[in-house]
Amino acid sequence: MAKNEIRITENRFVSRSGASIFYRDFVPQTSTGGVPLLCLHGFMRNSRDFEELGRVLAESGVRVIAPDLRGRGFSARYTDVKEYHFDLLVQDVWSLLDHVAVHRVAVLGIALGGLISLNMAGEAPARVRGIVLNDIGAEIGSASVKRSAGHAEDADYSFDVALARVKDHFGAQYPDLKEDQWVKLMLRAYREMTPGRYARDFDLLVLADAARMGRESPDAWDAYLATRGVPIALLRGEHSDFLTVDTVERMLERHSDTVLTTVKGRGHPPLLDEPESLEAIRALLRKASADA
């Protein structure tokens, strides 16, 4: 069967709160007719995390939309931490869906993106027809949080040093990656800000709101349980300490619409190119589209 032709665009729009938001839109020439997939990245990440997934799914007929959340990638950055409040991030995403005229959607979220997806589904279950939680649950492992915090730096590096830092940080999470995969992973997180110098592609100030969120909402149980009735595909890296086995067991006990997939040989988070990850995403999309 011939590969589906796709159109990939990079766009900007101004959200209702006035933020300039950058997003990538992967549109298949021939659609399956199912719901699109909205992909939301983590606290210190950006929409480049979904470039490969967007192409793969669009080639199979699924539209994929992936924004840079404010303070990350090419979206607006601010000097006042109040502009990074979680509620504003959620508003930006709703604004994006309205801007691209998508009423019903499935949402894939990693870390911060997962928390946003739970909030959206609890707020408007008629619009969010399914969720993929990529190694994010109702509780977050403290060891992983501490490790991630140590990787937030306001500095730039040569290509080789940036690559070495990524290998050092994620080596235990992805023990079998080849060199070209490590390069891709580095270029997802780092951007060449000046010739030959690479820096993390987010504003450090966003972490101040992450700290506020942790104090005010130490877990996401209420948001998770508010999504009962919405199908959830829960991906967990086999070696993840961000999403623990104990947390997963309690999530499955309390939410009958959650289906777990354990991704072998991965830590936090799975890279979404693994066969089991792709099958779990496709299964969720089929369920979300049938329910819609």
C-alpha cells in the first residue's frame, strides 16, 4: 500500500490570553476520519519530542498537533512567573484547538503535558475522547524529580558537550540507544542558540511555577479520578522511577478505563517509537474515535 502523503506545517497563533504559541501540524492527505491527536510535552521539553511520532501517525491517516507550551521552544517567554501559571498553559491549549477548528481530540501528554491532559478531560470530557499518559501518573517519583532538577541549567555548550550531558543524564533510562538516536535525543532538548553553541530550549523561570504546583497540588489523584469514563492508555517505562509500580497498581484499581502498557528497556519516558508504545497509542485512538 502506498504511503499516505502528509503536509507538515509550523505555525504561530495568539491565544486568548495574548501568548504567541508555536505549533506543528501533521496533516494526512487521506484521513482515517478519527479524532486528531494533540501531543503535549514535559516541563523542560518542546514539540520536537513529537516530530517522529507525528510523521508516523500522519502517514497512517491521523492528524497530529504539537505545540510548544509557553516558555518553551519557539513560544512566548516572559519575565513574570505569573505568566507561566498552569491555568494559562491549559487556556493556551484550548485556544489552539479552537484556532485549528478541532472540537474532539485525543491527548498524549508527558509529565506536564500529562497533567494538562487530565485537567482538560476533567473539564470537558465531551471534547477529550481519550488520553495517552506517557510515564506520568497520579503521583511522581521523588528520585526522578531530583535528577531532572539537576539537569536544568542556564548555560550553553558545544555540540559534543551537550551530547555527552544528555548521555550522562539519560544513560540509565535508555541503555541500548545507538549514536544517531542519542544525537536526535540531544537535538530535541537542546537548540543551537548561537553558532556552535547549544542550550536547553526552555525558560528556567517556568520551573518556579512547577515548584508552586508541587506545593499546592502534591499529587494528581483528584484530576486523574475526575477522568473516569475517559479511556486512558498508560505507558510506563520498565525502568522508570518517575512512575512507580505501586502508583500504577493503585491507578488501575481506581480507574477501570485505564489500560497499562509496560515498555521494555526504557526508563522515563518511553520515546514513543517502540512497537508497544505505537500499538498502545493506535489502540487508544481507535477507542477514542469509536466513542466520538
